[in-house]
Amino acid sequence: MFYYLLKYVILGPLLRLVFRPRIEGLDHIPESGPAIVAGNHLSFSDHFLMPAVLKRRITFLAKAEYFTGPGIRGRLTATFFRSAGQIPVDRSGKEAGQAAIREGLGVLSKGELLGIYPEGTRSHDGRLYKGKVGVAVMALKAQVPVIPCAMIGTFEAQPPGKVIPNIHPVTIRFGKPLDFSRYAGMENEKAILRAITDEIMYAILMLSEQEYVDQYAAVAKAEQAAAAKERKFPRLPLS
């Protein structure tokens, strides 16, 4: 109930008024039945803009940190995400990927739309990074199509670390559904999973026209943080 209150009464109209998003390819979203919507991830606002323009309800796998923050702000954030139907996923530890897959398959088994960001985290510089293969595993196990989606302009509207968004034009572009039924039963083949994931990322790239980086975003972020730390605290030469 709260999900639809947010979408149609509280948050949805506000987002449409502020961002005035341009929507392309909405007819590629099936009117019924399970499907995965796989998109790039540029901004915190992506979580809300895409659901606001879809006619159907979509459930995202959200990082567990949104549900475990300290203080009043943390509790309010957790309540908001739970009420909106988002599912917390612990991204730490060896079982994190399997947990996300189980939760995603649960959504698809109900005939619903599942939203996922194959990059695994927000882009810190606006570029598109290498996708993780979990989206391919779910597409094969659930035997569902994958609809690529590109969020364009949300990085400029609300880059990482910015709380109040800028007024900036936003486009949400959906591509034709990708059918991977030809790979049925091959969800344990690493080469197949990599090929499917790369095909999905290429489709997103064609829609978004971003610069592509053949590296995981989390690795790139860690390297950037390490470089920044080195500049701030350079190592002293050994005497």
C-alpha cells in the first residue's frame, strides 16, 4: 500500500515535476509476467525515478546498508526502503552473491519485475563498468527476459555525495528485451554467464552512450581511494 502511495501521491508526482524525465521505449516493458530490468547506476535517485515512470511495480535489490544505518536518519531510511518493497542484500562475505540471487529469484517466481544494477554499485565517475554475472544466473534460472535500461542525466542531477538534487534534464531509456533461452540449463557455465552479462552491458552501453571501463566499479573505487590516500599521506623514503 505504501509503495503505491509513494508512487502516485507523494514521491512520484514530485519527481516528475522536478526532473521532468523523458521516457523512451516504455513499450518494451511487458504488461505482465516476470522480467529483469537491468540498468546502469549513476545516482541515488535512480532507485526512485525508474519506478516512478513504470506502470508496473518493480522491486530492487538494495544494499543492506540502507537498512542498518544508525540514529533516527538510519531508522527512517530503513523504514522507507522496507515500505517501498525493496529487499536488503548483504554484499559482504562469500555468500553475498548467492543471497542476492536467491532473493531475486523469489521476486521473479511471483511473476513480478526485478530491478538490478549489474555493476553492483553506483558509478563514481559517470562511466559504465563491468557487470557481475548474477543477472545472467537469474535470467537463466528463472527463464525470463532481460530489459536493458539507461538512466541518462541522473549523475549530473545528483552525483555521489550530493543530498539535494540539481535541476537537470533526465532521460530514462528502455531497450528491447534480451532473450537468453538458447542458453537454458547452462547457468553453471562460467563462460556462458560472462558472455550473457557482457551482452547485457553492451545493450546498456548502446542506450546510455557512456564511456565503458572493463573493470569492476568496486575495484576502481578502491584504487581511486588508495591513490587519494597516498597523495594525502605519501610514503616517506627509506633512509
